Amino acid sequence: MKRFLKTLFPILFLLGVSSNEIIKFEHENHILCITDDAESLIYLKPPLVTKTRNTSILIENDVIWDDWSLKSSTEVVVPAVLDKRWEDKLRWADTVSETPTRISISHTEIPCFMLYTYVGFYCTLQVNITRESVQSFSRKSRWQYLKYEPKTDVEIKFLRETTNGDTKGQWAVDIRQCPPTVDNKTIYEISLEDDVEKGEERRCVAGTTTTKQNNIRQFPSVKINDDAFSCNPGTVGRNCDINCTNFLGSDKSYCEQHKICDDTYSVSECFCSWGYEGETCNKTCSNGKWDLSCRETCKNCDMCNAKTGQCTSSALSNFRTAGGLLLLGMIFKFL
């Protein structure tokens, strides 16, 4: 199945149907999801019971949110949600606004934020950022997502209304800081709590957005590999543009002791980082083995660098000595 999907990918890309690349780094309770599509917000599948993210709710002031309740969509009776991001907690309200909810955001502290909304039957949500009327969310759109990069300090106002004159309804909002980017890749950092059940493989999955559905795919400007693990040691990805050092730190030149997965397709492909193997990727390669998950055998020598495959000096010396003795023996044989 994996091979079929990889073979099909270049054709689908040219036809405008593309799966955006998702690479996962995992070490102990820490997961890093990396995607090349800024609109594809990431969640884990299967979902976690408890989790923390770097895209946390920005405003926690109870006075500002006094008429909103913090709940998950799984705690509220709403239509089926295809976008699993909505399993996270949002601010919910069940009555129309007497006055708009106001939130102030400093553009120096928060240069980019993402707004999530939900509206129920016969409900509308007017959103204004400073003096700009951004959008009116209605029942037709249900779940919505909006990304905003303020140039100055802004005030966001939410006004809950209905179209049938009723005072009851369903509204949900959440504001999250945009995740960081490195090398034009979007990073989602997820920390598993100690009480999360281990052993079940969790994949980084991209949540869909209405913005993303309207995107027009362009023809690729560079060659794209069908294998994220055919790069030089220390880099992964279809274009070999995900560098271990850039994403994990200067002390992780070869993503040491991390499990690396290509979660792009429905079936993940995973390896331990260069020079490591084992269930938790903390066991070094045995002599004579190297590469991702120690899958390769040293070439032209008995021992090599487990991360790069380069023969060690002692190994080369032994190899040359053995070759020299063999040649010397052949010479004496013919004398």
C-alpha cells in the first residue's frame, strides 16, 4: 500500500491533487510535527486524553470570557466534525450577546494569531478587528478558521446574534498564536503527559480548513522525491530540506535518539535516527552497521561511523593490512 501511494503521488501532484508532506520527530514524551503547508493545522491520531501544545489559548482572563464556557466539541451536541482540531477546547456560548466580547492583542507580542469559530442553526457571529469588519460567520459555514497578522495593536470584537429572533443558540471561538516556522516549514510541538497510554503509534495528521480547500495547486518548481528517507545523513523530506540541526538543535546533527516518521500518507513509514535502533531508538548500532535504524552494512571495511557510514581509520588500517598480507602471501606462493 505504501509503495502504491508513493508511486501515485507524483501523478496526483501534477493533476493538482497533493498530500502535503508531514514529518514527525519523536523522543520520549516529546513530538514535533513538521508540515510544508501553513494552513494544515496538526492534530494527533488517535487523539490524546491530555496534551499540551505551543498553540495554546492566548487569553485566559475570566472577566473577558465571563459569558463563554471552556469546553471541547465532544462535550457539546454539534454536527459531525471532520476537522479533528475542534476536539480541543474552545470558548462556547449559548445566548446572544448583550454587548460585544472585546479582546486586545499586542502585535509585538503576538505577530500572528489564528481565529477558530463555530455557529449553530440560525446563528451569526460578527467579528471585527479594530475598525475592520473581518467576517460574518453564519450557520452555512459552521466551522471556520481565519489567520491574521496584525501590523499594529488590535482589538477583536465578537457579537453573537440570531436570524430568527431567538436568544438561544450555539457559538464557539478560540484564538491561538500561530505556530513557529523554520525553513518555510510549520512546526507543531506536542508534549505527551505522563499519564498518556504508551505503546500505540500516534500519527501527525493535517486538519482540513475552508481556506485550504480553495487553494490552487501550482506545478512543482523543484524535483520531488517519493521517499523522505533517501537523503544524506542528517536530512529528511521529499526535497531533503528538513535538517536535524535546524529543527532539533545544534547538538542533534543526526537527530540523535529520535524516531523519524513520514506521516504524509495513510500508512506511516518510520525509522530510528542515524546510528540508533530499538523500540525507543536509544540503542546504538552494533559493529559493522550504520544508517537509519542501522539498516545498512559498512562498505569496504569492518567498522564505520554508525551515523555517516564512513570507515573508521582503524577499520581502514585493518582492511589494508589484511589486503597487504594477502598480496604478500600470493607473491611468496609464486616464488
